[in-house]
Amino acid sequence: MNSIDNNRALPTRLFIYLQERFPLMSHGMLITAYTFSAISYSRLSRGLVGFISAQDFIIGLLNGLAFFLLLRICDEFKDQNEDRLYRAYLPVPRGLVRLAELKNLGIAIGCFQLLSILLLQPQMLGLYFIVMGYLFLMTKEFYVSQWLKQRPLIYALSHMMIIPLIDLYSSGLDWKMTNSPMHSDMLWFMLVSYLNGLVLEIGRKIKAPKFEENGVNTYTKIYGTKPAAIMWVALLTMTLLTALMAITKIQTGHYAPALLTTIYLLILTPGIAFVLNPTVKRSILIEKASGIWTISMYLILGAFPMLNNLIA
């Protein structure tokens, strides 16, 4: 990116930033499936017919998208030193956008969330602050930054807790908006989301030896090429088993377990192939497979059963 690009108007530069670091099309599809499924699973577990209002869903979806964008922005601050030293091609270190500009964007996003909740969904305020409180602690790396960075697996496990907390918020668009308690079966969905987050996190940090970058920690660099791939396969399998258990808690018909297992076997293929021969192409396939698995799992676990109920 040259200086001419860096001197463009802020909206243009932010658009380029989002294309590179938070592509709205792919992220939007995943977060839509995620939010719809969390609400659907909550309603199905409570034995309710129908879906929430379109207004509540749209507001909840926009706030869910905002949570994940805030996560991206917070990571820019958290990783700024490493990015400046080792990944100068990224938008912030190369000067496309400044951290101060991203900070202002984050404040604007937070204001939108607060106003939309206060004016239209005040019941959700408590759940909102739970998510934002954990996000704040994540940004500060729980005030034990050095300790966590020396333990990358614990780092990932602690940071991934934000995903079930966003689940809590999204499902609250069903139960909290009606001042009802959350059904205990929702914990299965939250556990699946947690494991899915780890599948995505580890999947995007599995690299072939020729694809590793200096100063950039990946799980293949930390644990070894094949052990990291085996870890991904194990997590994928754990997610399948947990999802199958979650499916038993709601009425989905016999198609759901069979379909989920079939997709799992297909997604497993690049992981096994990488273990046998860790090439660059296969490492890229693992990252793509992680995304496909995640969106497929959410659709099967919540969205499809709800759509079936709505159509029937």
C-alpha cells in the first residue's frame, strides 16, 4: 500500500481495512448463522413455536456483528508491537489506518450498541455488560500478559471464553427479552461454540514449514507441524461429539446427526492429509475447512430445525 492510498479519505481507508481484516461478506454470513442458530436453539430447547420478532433479530444481529468487529479492533491494539516488528504489510503498521482512528471507530460502535439496547432492548443491558467486561479483560490480557504469552494454549482457552458469552447474549434475544430463565440445554450449545472457536483459532494458525513467518507464533511452530494438525483433528472430533449431544436435546429428526457426521468426515480430510504431508496448499485448506465446518454446524444445530418448524 503506497502513501497515496494511505492519504485517502477515512471512509475509503476503513473500507479497505475491513476488506483485509474483517471481510463483511464472509464474516456477516457466519455471524448471521451463529446468531440465528443461538436464538433458534434456545427457543427449541424451551419447546417454543416460531421465532423472535424481525426487529429484535436485526438489532441483535447488528450488535453481534459489532462484538466481533470490536474483537478485531482490540486485537490491533493488543498485537501492535509484534505487528510493527514482523508484519509490516498489515493495515496498521503500514499506515493505512491509525490506531487512534480505530479507537474512534470502536467508541462509535460501542455507542451504537448502547443506544440500540437502551432504546429498544433494555432487558439485554446486563448481558451486554457481561460481554463487554470480558472483552475489556481480554484486551488487558487479564493483567497477566507475560504469563499468558508463555502459555499459548492457556492464552487461547481463556480468550475463547468470549464466544460462549456472545452466545449468552444472542440466546438472550429469546429468553431474556421475555424475562424468562435460560434453559439449561443452552449450555450444550455454548460448549459447542467454545470448541468451534478453538477449531477456527487453531485452524488459521496451522502453517506448512515454508509458510511460517519470523516473529509470528503459530501452533505448528510452537508444538510442531504434525502435533498441531493432530490437535486440530482432535478438537474437530470433540466438537462433533458435543454437537451430537446438543442435537439430542432438541427435536431435529434423524437427518441432523447423519448430515453433521458426513460433513465432519469431509472436513476431516485436509487435516489427515496435512498430517501425512504438510504442504502449503493443505494448510490453507485446513483454515477454509474450519470456516465451512463452523457455519455448517451452526446451520444444522439451530437454523435448519427452526426453519423446518417455521415452514411446517
